[in-house]
Amino acid sequence: MRRHFPLLLVLTLAGSMVAAPARAADDLPFRDPALPLEQRVNDLLGRLTLPEKLGLLHQSQDAIPRLGIPYHKNGTEALHGVAWSNDLDDNWNQKLATATVFPQALGLASTWDPELIKRVGAAVGDETRGHNALDPVLWGLQVWAPVVDPLRDPRAGRNEEGYAEDPLLTGAIATAYGKGLQGDDPFYLKTAPVLKHYLAYNNEVDRSLTSANLTPKLKHEYYQQAFKSAISANAATGVMASYNLVNGRPNHVNPDLNEVVRSWTDRTLYNVSDAWGPHALTDLEKYFDDKPEAFAAVLKSGQDSFTIDGSDHGPLVANLTAALDRGLLTEADVDKGVGHALSIRFRLGHFDPDGGPYKKITADVINSPVHQRLNRETAGKAAVLLKNSGVLPLRSPKSAAVLGPLSDKLYSDWYGGVMPYQITPLAGVKERVPGVTTGEGLERVALKHIESGKYVTATGTGPDDNAALTDTTPTAASQWDLTDWVSGISTLRNAGNGKLLGGDWRSLDTDDADPNGWYVQQQFALERQSDGSHLIRYAGFENVESWYGLPDPYVTVTADGTLGLAPKAQAARFAKEVVFDGIAAAAERARKAEIAVVVVGSHPWVAGREFQDRPDLRLGDGQRRLIEAVRKANPKTVVVLETSYPVIVDAPTLLWTTHAGAETGHALADVLFGDVNPAGRLTQTWYAADDRLPSILDYDLAKTGMTYLYHQGRELFPFGHGLSYTTFGYQGLRVRGEQVSVKVTNTGGARGEEVVQLYTHQRRSRFQQPVQQLRGFQRVTLDPGASTTVTFPLKRSDLAVWDHTRETWAVEPATHDILVGSSSDRIRQRATLRVDGEKIPPRDLTKTTRAMNFDAYSGVTFADETKVSGDVVAGSDGDWISFTDTVHGARLTAGVASVTGGALELRRGSPKGALLGTAQAPATGGVYDWTTTTATIKPGKGDLYVVFKGDIRLKDLTLTG
């Protein structure tokens, strides 16, 4: 059971809202499919009362019987299959879908195969329609997928939800999945996909309070690009705002939603808030003084749907009515948002007499044989062969040992549905090998309380059956199978009742079979002390201090002998006694088998998921020791790694996959035994070490060297990496006009697929350039000895950079290296391309220049100019920004705001260079109270530094005269 869901995820529906509407007259103009969309929308808008309009701005939209308008709910989760919606009858539970569960989103992208992913999207769209046919109230047709936040940091909890660290690849996969979800009709929508989450949202720690500092260059070139690709291709019907802030302004009032996102397409978009997000503006972020002000700002920023208060739109209507009464909104603002909502509902067929062309899809598509076969194909194509010592492919072994904590387990994730059946890795191998042995390879331990000499014992399987110090000698009830997943976080499964030790707010019990819930309370870290004893840290969820009042909860023993939680100073000490060495037993099975397959990895609910980032990239110590023991016992060992993110692990033969759905076992067997020649490729850099990674809150990847675009350190596996059972040759790279072509030949002995990747590097630029950048890719299939010519379009405009000095895209005159290969670090053919363009002129600071358009910075943060729009630089003593290659005059005029006042020093060449002049920044009383300051400085040319003295916000500057 999934339990303890917070209000921000509760999207429940009230039964009173779902009565079947009375049929309206069919001759009303809005019900006529032959009329233009705009005419139909305007006709319906004109028939609605103001309260009805306001209700349509909620995610749960009441039926309007007098007009024959049915009930509609936004937000079916469909990230890699139909996953869940909110349960009509239970305010605290999601209703899970039994459906085809495809590989996690990260796995979908690792296929590098947009045509395949479009087919997956089409299948998910069909199954969404199938569920909608079963229950149109529960299963709405606006789907919240795909996630297109670029995966710039692999420690981010929601890594499993995204596609890639590269914007082009992310955009291509998102476009394919979105087009599949929508269907191929030029007007009607099978489903209405919404892109998540706008913008720059890659951390879960304090996610509603932290602000992503985005330079204009990275915002345009990196963080917006995947959204732009999918929206401009008309592969999505809107975006969802993210929980975080960008440059000091919450994304739930980000003006981009209107001014930028809608500019990417000529079709109507229907943007939505994330769950509870509008409430965060007042309740958590304190950005606005009250709800009417906040909700008016949300609507005016470009969001058309409020995902708040479950099925109850009463609070929304009341607050928007108050905003109208206070002049914060006009009815025209309301009509605009409602018009966007209705536009998408018209395209879903909601107001057509026959329900539109996709209404005929019925529930028999759910988990159909066709979808099962597609699932197996996708999982096979997603697998990435990281290393191969020559063991693979397997050649008809007579015996095998299939070992590890994931050998006979499949797990779905937070945004996954219920698998109708499960083919585990063990089952997949058993279909191929006559003699198979297995074992989880876990240590079974007893935890002896050092002070009392008693053991931690399970007392039952109910929520009130608290674990206690009972046994004086280990029994089944006081023995625990320890699974060390990642980052030092483990689960403890009781040998007696098969349940996991878990938290129940302040006590510990064993009433859950698997990790579950919004707050995953079955997570622990066994921390070895210098005397050999262990403290047991409770790692159940983030923000434990706000819930428990404990900054760092550890297992303690209460007066009656039951287990509880307390600060570290009161933690109990335990001896960890190994009562059964599952690692040694697994190694012995491997020694007796012809081949060994060790299946290790992550649990998608443990130590990293929405609301919980990972502190590091380590695979659990127990799993690493299992790999080494099995390898030592049997050199013919294949390590299969199932994770939702990169980890640091090594083995001579290593095959990676995400949690890949019901057909995982079949797909892995297809790859292991050579029926499928692996051609999946990594979509993220796998770093060789994590101790040098920057703060997860630092979004300036150009400065920190994150992702393959800017990373210059050692890698475990590079972006685009993946091996094959055959070899490929590259010949004859040509660059002609706006095309790049290369001949690719299968030079090996097996039919295989190659992902041909095109990168470029601009040798010289006015701006910092990536080490290399993906410009195109194609997955091709070749028989032994066969060749094909792969052609990539490469337009001049593709090489444009964001010129922040003039706030425009520009193509510079430059020489570009043209690089084609099988991964970012395996370039097989090189050429050069000389591009004529416009030379970026020296910065003319005699014209008003936004402070945010600096060239370099240190210490400053980026902030909001007003609560509506504008970005500024906020600095304190010693912080600075600089402008390169400037021409400026002697009179400085600057827009500043400061609570306490301060000064700005202008210096030449460096932050400690020659002082050109000082401008006083008066105390304005508030960060949004702007004034103008002036000063006389020495005119000249060169690099100019603005050094902050005191806490000041700087909006713009001009140096004239």
C-alpha cells in the first residue's frame, strides 16, 4: 500500500461532480465539428457564467449539464506507460493503472531511436484512451508527460524521469513520444501531452525554496532548448511549471509561460501548475501576501489550470473572484485562460457529438499482445553494453547461476503503473538454459543491542506491531536480509515475516512488503563506528526535521524495549552479526555453473526519487562485494546493472539497463544470448568520481564543467557510449552545403545496429564554447559487410550562439570541427567547416546594458527585478560582474535597489584593478524599490569590472559622455 501522501499530490475527485450531464441541444454552434475552432471556443465561452468559467481554471472541472459538458480532470501520469491518477473514493491514495509498463524514461532515451519512441508514445496514448473508456472520470486525457528537464546532474532525485543531459537528444525523444501520445490526426488529439517541468529543475532538496541561477546564455542555449524543440514541433499541448525558482522568481509566476513558450508555436497551448504549486507562493515561498494576489499572478503569467485542493475548486473560485473584485484580474484575463483550456478539450473531442475519432479506442488495447512485443523490443534496444571481456554473447551454456538482489525481482517506480505480469531476469535465462541456480546474494544479519544483549525483533505485520528488543538468541523474527542499494542506504527484510523494517512516524514496524509511499520510510543507513559497532540512521525521507523535530534521526530504544527515533547523541549501538553469508553462497553457485549473471543496481523507491536527491553515485558496498566474489569464483561473469541513474561500478563485462518493465527478463536474455545485438547508448556522462562534483544547486554547468558539453575530467563512461557484438567502420566524411554525410560499414560478423553521432566544436568564439556538442544522430541497421551512407542536415543557423551582448542569436565567422563517431569520445572521422558570419562588435556600454548580460561573475546571485518580470544581479561585499572588450564613456548611470545602501566600484582589467570611479547606491528601502545613481569615471576601452560594496541589486548601467 502507498501511504502518507502529502496534500500537494492529492488530486481527489468528489462524487457529486461526476453525475452524467444532461444532453444539450446538438445544434448549438460549439458542438458543430465543421466550424472553426476559434468560433466554437468563442461560442461556448459566451454561454458560460463567470463562476463556471472560474471552475474551468481548476484541474478538476465539473460537468455543466445544461450545456452537455462532461466532467474532465487533468493529469493522468503517463511517463513510460499509463501510471496513476487520483482515486475518486480515497482522498489519500493514487489509483494505479494496470497497463503496459515500458522502460523508464531514461531507458527510452537510451535507445536513441525516435521512430521507436513514437510507437511507444502511440501505445501509451492508446492505453490512456482505453482506461478513459473504462472510467472517463478517473482517467483524464491530459497526460503529464514527457519530462524534458535536461539531466545536468545525475544525483538529482528525478533523474529517472528525464531523457538526457543533451538538449538536442532530449528534444528529439520528447518530440517523438509526444507525437505518439497525440496521434496523427491534424486536429484531434488522442491525448494532450504536457511537458514537465519548466524550468531548470534538477534538485529536490528544498525544491520550492531554492533558486536556479541561470545566465542568459545557458537559459537560451541549454535549459530552454528541449522545451522549444517539442513545442515548436507541435508535439505537446502545454508545459507544467516547476516547483523551484529561477533567478529569484518562482516558476509558477514565470512570465516565460506567456511571453516565450507561446511564441514557439502558432497553436494554442494549455499550461498547468504543478500540484500545490500556486499555494506555495504564499504558504512556503512567502512571495505574495495573500491568495488572491498570488492566484491572479499565476493566471496572468500564462498558466491556465490550477492543480490544487484535490477535486474542490471552491477555494480557487473564491480567490479568483476576490482578485477580480480587487482589480488584480479582469474577466478578459479569465476568458483567455478558459479559452486555452477549452481549445484543448475541443481537440480531445469532448464537445463533438460522437466524441471525435479517438473515442472508438476501447479497453482491449491495454496490455495487448502488440504492446507486449513492443515493450520487449524497446527494453532490448534500450540496453547499453558498457564493457565486454568477450563473455558476451553467451553461446548455449548448459548451466548458469543467476544471482543478485534484482535477479528475480522487477520494480516499477513512482511514475510507473502496475505490471500485468513480470518476466524477471531469472525467468528470462531459465527459458534459455537447462540448469539454473539462483540466490539474492544478500547477507542475513542479526542486530544485537550492545547495552542489553538483545536482538532487534519483529513482533508482527500490523502498523502497531512495533519492532522491539525481544530475542536473546537470533530467531527468524530477529534476522534481517540486508540489501545495500546505493549511497549507503539499505533496506532490512525480516526473515520471519518477509516484511521490511520501516518507520511509522516515531516508531518502527514491519508491515510493508516493499518500499512505498510519498515518504519512503523503509530506508536505513548502518554507520560503522570506530569500535566496530553500528549506529542505524533512519533515512526515510527528506526534511525529517520539519516532521520529527529531529535534525538527524537515529534508531534508539525506548523504556519498554521498543524501537524509536532520537537525535544521534541518543542513538543506540548495535553489533551487526552475519548469520548467513549470502555473498559466499552466491559465489559457490557461480563456481559450479558454466556462466554467472549477477543482477545488481538500484531500487527505484530507495535513496533517490522525487523529493530525495542522492548524496553520491556509489553502488552499495554489499553489491560491490557480491560482484567481486562472483567474478573471483567464475571469470565468465556478466554483471547486469539496473539503475535509474549513473553509478560508480566496474566489471569486465557490464550491461546496463533502467528498470525496464514487465519484459525485462526477455529483453535481457535477448541481449545476453545475442538475439539482439546491443545498440543502446548512454544519454549521460558517468563520472569516474563524485567527490569533485559541484553543489547540486549550482546550475552554471559551463562554469562547473558538468555534462559532456563542458566536462574535461576523467569519465567512467562518456556520453553516447555503448558497445556492440560487431564492429563498424567509418569512411568518407563529407561536408557539402548544409549536409554532412559519412559511409558506415559493418566490418564484423554479426548483424547489428550502430548509433552514428554528429558533433561539432567551434574553435574560436567571442563566447565560451562547449568542448563538443551533439548536432545529429541516426540509428542504423547493417548486415555483415553491408554499408550505408548516413546523412545529417547541418544548417548554418544550427551553429548560432546566444549573443548576450545584443540579446540575439548570432552566427559568428568561425571554423568548426565536424566530428562523427560512435560516442562523444570515439570520433571516427573529422572534417572542418568554415562558416562566414557576423563578427560580434565590442560592447558599447554607452547604450543601456542590462546587468544580467555580463560576461563573467563571482559571488553574485541572480534575482527578480519585480514580481512580474525582469532579472537583475544581486551582489554583496567583494562580489563582481565583468564586461569584456568594452567601449565606455565617463558618466555612469545605474539602476539600483538596496535595503541598506552601499556602493559600486568600477575597475579596469580585474576586480582588484585600477579604480575608475565609485557610484554610491542609496538605501531605497526595499529590493523592488529602484532608483538611479550616477558617477563620473575614467572613460576608455577594455574589460570593465563592477565590484559590489554592500548588499545591492543592479538592474542596468550606461556609461555615456
